[in-house]
Amino acid sequence: MPDWSYHTLFKPWLSRLPGNAGREFIHRGMSTIASIPGGKSFIEFLGHMSPSGKLSRNLFGLEFESPVGLSGKIDPKLTGTQAFQTLGFGTIEVGPVTVLPRDHVVDASLDSSEDALILPENLQTIGLAATIDTLKKKQLSVPVLIRLEEPETIARHFKGVGDAFVIEIDSLKSPDNLSQIKALLDNRPILIAVRHTIVPETLSKLKEASAFADGIMIEEDRALKSGKQVLALQQISSLTRALSMIKKEIALPVVTSGGVAEPADALELFRAGAELVFLSGGYIASGPGLPKRIQEAMLDTRKEEKDHSGWVWYWLFGLFILLGGSIVLFYSLTKVILFYDEAFMQMSRVELIAYNSNLYKFMSHDRMTLAGTMISGGFIYMQLARYGIRHGIHWTRKAFNIGSITGFLGILLFLGFGYFDWLHGLFWLILLPVYLIGYRKTRGANGPPSSKNRTNHIAWKKAVFGQLLFVILGFSFVLGGVIISTIGTTSVFVDTDLQYICMTPDQLNALNEKLIPVIAHDRAGFGSSLFSVGLLVLTLALWGFHEGAAWVWRTFLIGGIPAFSAGILTHFYIGYLDFIHLFPAYFALALYLGGLWLTRDYFKLSTRLNHKQMPCKTADIP
């Protein structure tokens, strides 16, 4: 569930459901999708949240694909664990685990007035037996840290379950006590958890226990009020001080849990020496995209750039499509019917105009819209090559390949009409080797994207809604391409087409039995082109939202002008103004303009402005 769907569609109404129903609906729904065949690939397609291998690290003898983990406070019933491992988390904490289940007394919620997460004082847990059974069934692919609330009693039950364990400092009677627990856990890694506010007073005890522990977890603090605990979303300054204190005194890896509300918070903890950062309330407030945003911010600080020379071939591929679209546009505004069309139909352009000028205009309208779509698509390909593939960004190459391969396959739609446009076929034969050379030469362009986004500023919040509009726009183009291609290969016309032409299909066949195959060929060609360009827009919207990537905004802006101009102005040019027929184009135009307006500041935001627009926060818990 990316941020563009979480903040705009799900969070507003799920937060109104009673109790913890909203949380469980999201967790169960995402886990169900992740569990079905192809579900994980679908989640990855929507969000591209897989962490980069450049961020992986080895700790406690375990391999963490990402340094960002999820606190056990977020999923006490373990209903979302199947999904969380697909959202960019490198590790998941489970628990606290107790012998018997413990239900919640207070519903979990976000308190916007206090900028805090509200949880019951004694956290909800499903109990020992259910925890072990659930973890054995789900077999998670990321390391699992299990928090033991009653370690001496339940440690012996975790043979073969869990990768590491978390024990709170208050649960330890003595260092020898920790040694006994570690033996019960087959000497698997143990982290000692301590709230950052009590680090100074427990430092000596931590030092003694460190002889038997494998790491320290510094946790967010809480304020207890009437049976509930209030966890401030942002506690970075206090966490950082405690982290520095422990790093000076104890030679163990240190991780943190909670207190992170935005990427800048996590970066500060990593700079202070944290090996892993676990998210809690900030994940709920900022959205499921927070792990990805943190990872992209980390990559942005590394400033690694490498040019891939093969991008030029992909750029030429886009240029040829743009030029081809321009040629099609020229002929659609002048001759419309080319010599090989006349040869196939055994009917001249002049004869067609003399018989039914609206029919001639209708054919020009199909070819104009195809031309506009080709020009837009060619420009998007060129932008992806120049600003993405050239710098080795993997999602841009993936988007390019999805669009181009589906475009090549679209030629199959022409085979059933009895009319093959040899110029179209020649065009694809020229494009194919250019694409194949580019594909081979850019195979190394598999680097992760980075982002300058650090805070949850206003521009970011607006851009989430703008991204939703562009996602809908891309999906609408894809759906429109499918519908138009289907119509082109079946009935060819819709009712408003026939009303404009003032002829029935039977009358068209009576005029010239080869006329409908030519029109069907044009319609299928436009549908195929719209489908592949729709995929380009959709993938650009899903994967290309990175703060400061002004080229993405320019791609949307300039790339949309030819398609919308041809798709709408063409109808005014030929006098085909039926509102129902044009409504999908008007709807798409509204999405396009709204998306541009909402995302402009985010894509063009500089690092300086990014820090100026930081939202107000409540103070850390003292």
C-alpha cells in the first residue's frame, strides 16, 4: 500500500472504524495479497519498495537487506507480517510475547493534537502458543526479532523459532540471569532494550550485561495516562544523546526503536551510529512509504553516479518514434490517405472526399490521435533514457522496456484485418535493432533511485494526492488502449462514430469492402499505442516520484501536450464534438492538470526549501 493510496483513499475512512478494525483490515488485506501467487510482484509493481543491496548489512551473524525495521507495537496480532517483508523492511520485531494472550484495553490510535501514538499501557499480545504457531506457518524471509516479556519462563519454547531476541533491561535480575536465558535460546543473539530516558541511570547495569548480550536497543519513551501510553512520534534529540552515551561506553552494535517520523530523523540516528532503526508510530503517521523514503535519502547522501553509454540507443529509439509520430501528424493534416491505402482500397482520396467528407475527416481524426500519442510516447522514452537510464536508475529502464515491448507486440493486432501497413512494418523493423542494441548495452543500469526528500513538508503532502491523479491517468490510458484495441478488432465503430459519419457498417461495406479493414487497422494501431504509452505514464507515476526530480515533472508536462492536443483539438478540427465521446478525454485532461499543479513544488523543491518547510513538532518527552 503506497503512500498515494494510503493517505488519499484508505487512511481517512479506516481511521473512523471502531476499535482496531481499521488496522486489522489493512494488515489482513495486504497479507492476503502478498500470500497469493503473484501477490508480492503486484505489491512491488505498485510501490517498488524493495531495498537496494547497497544498504544491506550483516549484524549478529544475520543478513539485513535494509537497515530499517518495524517495531512489534505496530502489528501485535501478527496479521500483517506477510506483507511487511514486501514493504522495504529489513527486519520485523514480534512481541512482546507472554505466556497467555493479553487483549487490548485501549484502542491503538494516532493523536494529532499531541503528535503521538496511543497504545494500551500493557501492550496487546496473542500469547506464546499462537506466536510460535504463526511464525512457523508464515516462514518470513527477513530476520525476526522476538521480544520476550517473561524471558525466564518462555525462552525454552523458542527452539528453531526467531533469529534474535529482545529483552528489556527491567526483566533482567543480573548478568548471570541473561547468561541463563541465552543458554535456553541456544546462544542466539540477544539485544537488551532500554528506554532512552533511563540510559544514564542504567548504564552500569548495561555494561555488566553487555558481557553476555549481542547488542543494545534504545527505545522511544512513553508517558502513562489513565491506562494508556502516549508515544511521541518524534524523539530524535533524546534518542541521539542516549545513543552517543552508549556508543562511548559499550562496544556493542546499537539499534533504535521508535521516535522516527520522517527520513531526516532516521538519517540523524544513522549518523550518530545506529546500525538499525525500527519504526513505530512514525510508520503509521507518515505512511507505508516511509521505509522507502528513508532508504532513498540514505542513497542520496552517497552521491554515487555512473553514466551508461548505452542510453543513447534508447534515446534514439524514442527520437525515431517522435519523428515517426510527427510524419504521421503531417500526413493526417494533409493527404490523410496515402498511396498504399489507395492501392489497397482501389479508391482515391478525392473519390472518398466526394462520397462522404465526414468519413474522410473521421479517418484523419484516427491518424491524428495516433500521431499525438506517438509523439508523447517518443518524448517520454527520450526523457527516461536521458535522465534515468543514463545514470543507471533501474526503474527507468524497467519502465522503458515495459512500454517498448508492449508497443512491439501491438503489431500483432494488425494481422487479422487483411490489410498490413507496410510502412508501419518497416518502421518497426528499423526500431527493433535500435532497441535490441540499447537493451544489451544498458543491462548494467540496475542502480537504485535516490531522493532529496527529508521531511513531511506541505509539498510532499500535496504531491501524494498529485501522484494518485497521475496513477489514475496512467491506468485510464491503459484501459482506454485496451478498449479501443478491442473495438478496433471487433465492431470497429461506436454509436457516436456512426452518427458522425452518417453511415452504417453495411453501407460502408457496400461503398468499399476494404474500407473498414483500413479504419480498423488505424483504430487498433491507436489503441496499441495508447496502451504502451499508458504503461509509460503509469510506471512513471508509480516509480518516479522522488523529490527534486524536476525532469519527471517536465516529462509529464511536455509529454502530455501532444497527446491531449491531438486527442481533443482534433475533434474540434473535424467538428466531432459529441460530449459523451469526448468525456474520457476531458476527464483525463482534468487528471493531468490537477497532477501537474499538485506535484510541481515537490519535483522542483530544492534542498534549501526542503529544510525551510519543516513542519512544527512537539518537543521530545523529557
